Amino acid sequence: MKNIYFIGECMVELRAMSAATLHQSFAGDVYNSAVYLKRCFPQVTTSVVTALGQDNLSKKMLERFEGEQINTQLVFAHDSKVPGVYYIETDEYGERSFIYWRNDSAAKKVVDFLDADALEQLCQGDMFFFSGISLAIIEESAREHFWKVVTQLKDAGVKIVFDPNYRARLWNSIEETKEQYHLAFTLADITLPGVEDLTTLYNVHSVEAVVEYLEPYKIEEIVVKNGPESVVTKQADTLQSHTIIPVTNVVDTTSAGDAFNGVYLGARLSDKSISSAVQLAAKAAGAVIQQPGAIAPKDIFQLAMVEAGI
Ligand code: ADP
């Protein structure tokens, strides 16, 4: 059975439904990817590696992970911290705005829990995924240990997967981000950047420019996302462009890239070719953006994926 670990943060989501009503759910890039992967490829063991607290919301979050059949063996409970929270509201023009309370979240401590036992378990994985958001939330003092863990996993034959998912507000400076991303690209076997993320950081404005920028890193598999534009992949010397059918009824693009990542990696772990993995991933992302919120209702999502031939 194939096995993938997603390290990072899942938050409590509070969505304003009306002036007096908030809808509470859970979301976060690596969690979103894990959910969509598992929904499409139940045979792949899918684990989230994070830290929560001992509070009731943490317990509910853990139950939600389990409800999505996500393995929680490496979900740790911090003795004094609690999960991060974000509030989202959409104005009358459909513009979304967010407020975050995540600077002191339990997830920032996740690397402290990566002891020899955890490492032994992670070494059994086929893939280890982290994003630019995972990197940003890890405390500076824990970075050295984090990179040591990633290096050990790579040496053990685990494929290292990185999505830059750049969020400027989570970083102190662009220089700091670039330094961390350089380490990530150096160790990555697979990377799934979006053009927009890299534009701010490296002044690259097209899928071709992204591929060229990554050339010196010798990454085995590069998958460049660009909204509704074609996805471009590069494996060894094979460059392929994959046409995406644009969705006309876009409701909320939150987690398009996360759904894409999860389904793409699930497909690759299930021995699908790069082009069929991209098609399935694009179908999943297309379904997700027609629903509000990060996690689409299971039945609607499942139906779209059955239509996609999964
Ligand atoms: P990210 O969230 O990483 O910035 P993108 O916005 O590039 O990701 O989108 C990720 C994927 O979602 C795209 O590669 C595509 O498959 C799908 N997608 C995004 N926007 C659309 C759209 N308008 N129509 C159809 N598919 C879309």
C-alpha cells in the first residue's frame, strides 16, 4: 500500500454567513490536499503531520481528520497551545477578505515532535509533502532540525514534494523566503509551483520561465499550475503542455491548487501517467472552485470525479 505524509497546519475556519451567523469548519493547504487525495484514492494511506492542542476544537479537528479517513498517528497534541483560526467574509462584490490568528498556533511547534520514532515512521513513506506555508509557520529555531529530517527522508528513498504556495504575510522578508525555498528546491523530487507564487519572488511571468528558473535544481518532476491556463510538466527532458477546460461558474478559488496537488500525487502514487494525473487533478480543482470554501461537499465532489472516470 502506498503511503504519503503531509506536514503543516490545519486551522479552524470561521465563515461569515450573515451579520449574525458564522459557519465553523476546518481548512489548511496540506489538510485540503490530504482530503482530496484520500477521497479519490482510498487505497493510498494518507497522513497529516501536525500539532493541535488539548482543547475541544482540537478534538473536533482530529475527529474530522478521521472522518476523512486520514491517518492521525503523527498528529500531536501540544500541552498548552491551541489551533490557529481564520475568519473569512465575502463582500457584496464577491471579494473575499481574511483575518488570521495563527502566530501562536500549536502547529508552529510540529517539528519539536519529530523524534526518532516519528522519523522512523516517516521513512516508511513513499512521499513527504510540505508547502511554502508549512515552511513559513515552522519556527526559525526549528528549521535546522526540519531540514535534517527532510534530508534523512530523502536519503531513505522517500520522494520529497514541495509546493511553494507563497504567502508574503507569513514571512519576515523575501530574502528569508528565498533562502528557505532554495533549500526546498534543492531537496525536492517533485515540485508543483503556481506561476503567480514565483512571479513575486523571482520575477518569472510564464510557465516556461518557471521551468527555466528551476532547471539548475535537477528536480525529477516539475508541474507548473497557472489558473485556467495550461499546466506544463517536465520530467527528465520531456516537456508537456496539458490543456485545462476553464470553468465558467467559478464560485470560490480557495484550495484549487491544494485539490490539484492532492489528486495529482494520489494519481502518481497509483501509477497513473503524468498526463492522466494532470487531467484528474484539473478535474478535481475545477469541481472544488464551483463550491464555496476549501472543502467541497463529499457527494458533489465524488460525483464530479466519477464523471472524470476515476
Ligand atoms: P494555486 O491555488 O496554486 O495558485 P492555480 O490558481 O494555478 O493554483 O490553480 C490550480 C489548478 O486549478 C489549475 O492548474 C487548474 O487545474 C485549476 N483551475 C484554477 N482556475 C481554474 C478555472 N478558472 N477553470 C478551470 N480550472 C481552474
